[in-house]
Amino acid sequence: MSYVSWYPNTSRDRLNFVLKTLPAFIVLMFFLYFVLDWIGAFEFLEVLVRDNSVWLLDSIFGMDTSEFTVKFFERIDPDPLTNSNVYFGTPHFPGIRMGTYPRTLLIIRACTGMEAGALLMALIFITPAKWQNKTVAHVTNLLMMHIGNTFRVAFHFWFTEYLYKLWGDADKAFFWAHDMLSKVFGFVGIVIFTLVIERTGVRIVSTFGAWIDAMVDGLKRITWRIQGKAFYLDKVVSYEESSIEIGEPTRVEEITKKNFYPKEEIESNNWSFFKRTFGTFAGIAVVIIGIGFIPALNRVIGTASDNIAVSFGAIQTVVPEQNNMFGWISTFQLLNPDNVFITNVVSSGVLLFALMVALLYVTPAKKVNKGVAIGLTPVIIFPLNILRLGVQRWATWTVATGGIKDTKPLLYENLADIVTTWFPFFFWVLLIIGLFLIYRALKVRAFSMMWIWLHQLIVTLGWFVGLRDKPGEVVDSKAAVTSIGSE
């Protein structure tokens, strides 16, 4: 396999390359995507795409654009939390309104292609190449982005109106024209633009390749470290012969380290350790998960978190008691049905509890340590999760009813996304990391067990797709080389 001259071929060189280029890439991405937007640079591109796409609709698609309304419109989005809309105030979004399609079609930053354009431009900047080549690549990229996305937007407008005339459903027409086709065209365009940039002598794909190779190197180092740490202390009993002729052997107890990482089995594609441990893990997890379908448990956790939200100031809607095996339903003032809080096997914490207890059970360790770890698990998971549920319900209600929607609509939508998506996501991630750290302090290497299963799957997948040689093939190839050498 041939590499471009600057490609880092050693593990240390790849690490240094990542440390030099990746931070610069992130900073450039932030500047090109956010800072330029804040100073109004994208509005120029949005207007340009709108005007040129209207011209294409007239000259190529043969539409009568004299009936179009081409101006700046007010943006109105569906409220993500309540049964209403979010109004963005003063009209400043360029767009068009066609005579036969009832919805306003706005041109926003994504329509200009600068979501992918910022990524490609940042990659061009940090990829080693001559500045003459980089300049050509930047100009080519900007032209491709504008021309390609203008054609894509024009097609989207035409096809949306065509489907609306065909079906009579504005939302369905927009979905198929925009989400199912226009976005696909955008992805294909990125691939084409990348190949064109490569032809200018700026090997941005090689930069990605170096990052991926560095990531693989890092995973290998993590695996080696986990292999060395995957041990537990155990008592080994042996007997020494007595120095006295008629004496009985002396009983000797010795504490030794036992490493349970099946490195040889994984490398030889022997799944015995995986089948033995993962089968037990799955059985225990399924049994405990069944607890999460007990209505009384969901009700206790749901009402406890409701009480926390109400104590913080949230107003709960009085509804008939809804208690079934699929979850306890909690409703709050003004929140729409999409934001009803359901306490079920996942949100209650039972799923995580089941997975952790099953993982602890199959992890080789001293019984006392495993017992302490299993005992601490529900004490940590359930109180923290009940508090999280209460805070999230109060925060969601506060954002929905706090009035910020009328004064700062964009901030409102961002906060709605945070309280409904990112807050629970980071809670679960941090909780899982905290549990693994506690287990590690108790010398129960549960993370090592999980890594063993992952290692087994990845190695076998590598053999399946042809990235690695199977053990038998390696032996056969060595035998063939030996026989050739003997001849």
C-alpha cells in the first residue's frame, strides 16, 4: 500500500500528527461554522442560493416564477415542548413562497452547503500540502458547494411542488422531497466534492486515515493495559512435605494474582469464554429486567420523581391514575403528549441495574468484593435516577412555561433540546463511568469483562470482513513458506 510522503507511518508519528492537526481542525470548524454565522457571512450565501435557485426554476425547470414571493420571511417552528409554535420575530430569513404550495420555503445555513463546506475547508487547512494546491482546493470547494447546493435547492423546490400537486399533502411532499431525496443528494455531493479536492493534490482522505489509524493504535494500547489489569487476588492452598519423617505435610496458603483475560482464546477465535460468561450475563439480566415491568415499582419511582419536580415549583396536571406494566405516566401543565414523562424499565434505572448486576456476577473477583459491589449498585442508581427524573421534569416544565420562548426563541429551542435530550444522556454516561470507577476501587474489574466481549466481537468481525487472517490461514501460510524454503 502506498502512502503520500507526509503520512505518519509509526504509532508515535501518528499520535503527534493527531495532536497537531485535530485541535486546529476543531478550532477552524468552530470559527467557520459559528463565528462566520454570528458576523452575518452566511446571510449573503443564503440570499445568493435563494436568488440563483429561483433563476434555475425559471430557466431549467420551466416554472412561472412571476407568481413567487421572494423576500425575507419570519421563521415559525413547531414548539418542541407545547402544543403551539415558536415565532422568531423580525423577518430576516430569506426564502420563497410558491403560488401553488401553501408553505413558506426558507433558505437557512444548511442549504448553502456550509455544514459540509466548513468541514472540508478545515480539513484543507490542516492537511499537509503546498499552499498553491490548498488555494486551488479552497476555491474549487466553494464553487462546488455553491453551484451544487443551488441546483439541489432548486430541485427540492420543484419536486416539493410536484409532489404536493400529486398528493395534496404539504407535509408529506416536503418530507419526501427534502428528507428522503435532497439530503441524500447532499451526502452524495460531499463524496464527489471530496474526490475532486483529492485531485487538487490536497489529500484530506489521508488525514482522516491517519486519525483512524491513531485511534486504532490507541485502542490497542487500551487493550494491552486492560489485559494487564484484568486480575483478581485469590487464595491458593498447597502442602509442603514435612522435614520430619513421620510428620504430616504442612498446609500453605498463598495469595496470588489470577489474570482472567482470555487473550489466547480471542486470538484463536475460540468463543468458549465468551459463550460461558455472556450466556450467564444475558440470563441474569433478562430475569432482573422483568422486575422493571412491575407496575408498583414504576409507580413508586414515577411518583417520587413527580414529588421532587412539584417541590421545585412545577405544576402537575391532575389526570386519572395511569398505571400499567409499560410504565407510570406523569403529565405536567402545558406540556404536549410528546413530552409526557413515562417511568418504565429504561427510564426507571432497572435496565442499567440489571446489566450492572449481571456483569458483576460473571466478573471473576473475590466473593466479598463482588457482594459489596452488587449491594452498592442499587443504592447508587435508584436515588440518583429519581433525583434526575425530578430535576428533568421540573426543568422541562420551567423552560416550557418560563416565557423565554417569546423573548429568545432560538435559546428556547436550544434549552428544550438540552433538558429533553442532552441532560439525560450525560447523566447516564457519567453514572455508568462512576459505577465502573467504584467497581475498580473494589477490585472488581467489570469494565475488563465488557472489554473482553467487545474485543472478541471486533477481532471476529475483522476476520469476517477480511481485515485479519484467520488463525488456520496463518498456520497454513507459514507451513507453505516453510515447505518452499525446504525445497
